[in-house]
Amino acid sequence: MNNIKDVDKSYVANTYNRFPVEISHGKGSVVYDTDGKRYIDMGSGIGVTAFGISDDEWKSAVTGQLSKVQHMSNLYYTEPCALLAKMLCEKTGMKKVFFGNSGAEANECAIKIARKYAAENKGEDYYTIVTLENSFHGRTLTTLAATGQEHYHELFKPLTPGFVHTPANDFEALKALCDKTKTAAIMIECVQGEGGVIPLEADFVKKTAEYAAENNILLMVDEVQTGNGRTGELYAYMNYGIQPDVVTTAKGLGGGLPIGAALLGEKVESVLGFGDHGSTFGGNPVSAAGAISILGRIDDKLLGEVKAKSKFVFDAFSGADGVESVSGMGLMVGIKTVKPAGDVVKSCLENGVLCLTAKDKVRLLPALNIPQDVLEEAVGIIKRACAQ
Ligand SMILES: *Cc1c(COP(=O)(O)O)cnc(C)c1O
């Protein structure tokens, strides 16, 4: 058996329904399969390769660190971990950072902090975490419990107790639920990603933040997908003028290497003490060096370009043939198509564009620095795939 697709099917667990394409290499927003076919990458590995494939600056940061030290236990200091934490805090006003390796781990850390903060400050029965219906927070049993989509829960019960869900954009319902529940924290995605690329309404987010602050309920924002420039601000919460107590992020932060981070605000910076939490790989120096090269380039100029490209994409698809509606923020775009989204994505793949779906929408998460001409070429192909 030497066909990689067959080897994969035989030996890799069946959790992914892969397209029949084997990607071998690429540069920027263009990748090639093993037959030499060219694709424009409009998914960037689900919002991970923030500056595209094999980006030179990122590569030199990563390989430079690789030739120094690739891993040290968290019993010792390493430079990239410390400098990345400093950078994250300086850019957000948060006070401390815990590093893990994925979005789910970042959220697990946030949840542990909420539980301990509430236990110490309000009482051990204040353990409930309120999240939104249609949210997505990860695949571990605890972050699944946080995820407000029942179909992910089926056959995996019992999940971690202490999570309740409330409809997005209904502040009165959220308040009523919190008022009758001993609530430790509220966790939201400012733009629901897996749920269909749906931004929360500004008024709902603002009222929720105010209510949380007044009632000593932690506000935790899951920026695993929306973070690191994706929405046109460094973090999506910055579009809403709120200051969360905990921000979690992952996906785009490492530029392609695994890293997750929980950013801790003033209220919770000292909640975790020695031995309360940890991770063998967390803060890995190679991942952190890569992340520094990503974060350092997400400046006002780049964010301005993200906003301009976002406007181009929204304008191109709004009212286009076969398009019912366009949603999202920045370069996180959901397109509700007349044809089933899966059919559109399949047709795009055949015509050399890699797209994603989110629920019943075509989802686009291109690299933040996708060149305008490459973006235009991809948009043209996707529009033809949407048209009837
Ligand atoms: C992808 C995602 C996660 C899970 O991240 P992993 O790295 O796959 O564990 C959590 N929350 C949101 C909002 C996500 O988009």
C-alpha cells in the first residue's frame, strides 16, 4: 500500500471526511497537490496559517529557534515564551498569560480559572458557566459541555456538569438565566465561527459585559477563531468596546504550529497558583517564536488591509447570483448559498479554490496577507460556483 490516501484511510482514525486531495507544498495563499494542481487557499487550515504557507519571516523565526532549543520543560525559563506573553499583554492590556497547545486547552484553562475564582470569592456552589446556544468551544468533554450545540453531545454523555446555554442576542434571557443560577462566568464568541459565522449584536455584547461586571461574573471571550487580526481588529472583542476578564485564543496565533493561550485580566491574574494548572508542551519555544513573528506583524497597517479586503469580499458576494446572504467580520466570512454549501465547496475544489463550510454556509478564512489579485481570482471562482 503506497498510495497515501489509502494508507491514511487504513491507519488514521476515521474522524475526518477528507477531500480526495493530498497537499504537498505551497507558498503564501497558494498550495499544490501531489498531481501538481494549484489551489488558492481560502481556509488557511481553518484560520491557522495567518500569513499563509511557508511564510519567510515566520519560517526564519521558527527555524532560528529550532537550532537553539526545541523544547524545555516548564521548570525552566525560555525567552520566546516570556516575550510572547509580554507582547500579548502589552497589546491587549491583559495581565498574564497561560500557554497550552490548542483552543480547547485555552478554554479549559479559562473554565478552571472561573471555577476557582468563584469558589474563592463567591462560594463553591457558584460553579455554573453560561454559554450561548449555537456556540463552539472545543472537543474535550468539558469544552463540549460548554459548546451549545446538542448534536456534538450525543453519545458522549455524561459531559462535565455545570454548563447552561442561552440564546445569542437575547440579553433578557441571559440575565434571567444568570439571576436564577449561581453563575461563575459567561463565555461567548463575538463571532460564532463553527455556528455559521454569525457576529453577536453590539448591544447584546455591551449589556452582557456590563451585567457581568456588576454581578462579579467573569466575562470570558473565546477568540480561538476570531483572534489575531481575523476580524480586522487584533481581537474581536475590540470591535465591541468591552474589556473581558479572560480571552482565549489559538488557531492563527502560532501561524501554523500548535499553541493556545488564555489571557488573564486584572481580576483573575493571580487565581492560578503553583501546581493549579500546567502543560508539558505549553509555551513551547518553537511555537512561541513563530507566534511572536505573527503577532508582531498584526499592526494597524495590516488590520487596515484586512478591513479593505473584507469590504471587497462582502461587496463581491452581496446580491451575487446564487448568494442569499453574507455574514461575518473582517476576513471571517460566511456565505449562505442557494445551492447546498457542500456542493459549492466541492465545485470550488475542482476549480482550484479551497473553501470551508460552517453549518449551511460556505466559510472563508483566507490568510490575512492574501494578495489582492489572488483574492480576486478566488472570489471569481467561488462566485461562479455559487451561481445557478
Ligand atoms: C476551533 C475552535 C476551538 C477549538 O480549538 P482546537 O484547537 O481545535 O482545540 C474552540 N473555540 C472556537 C471558537 C474555535 O473556533
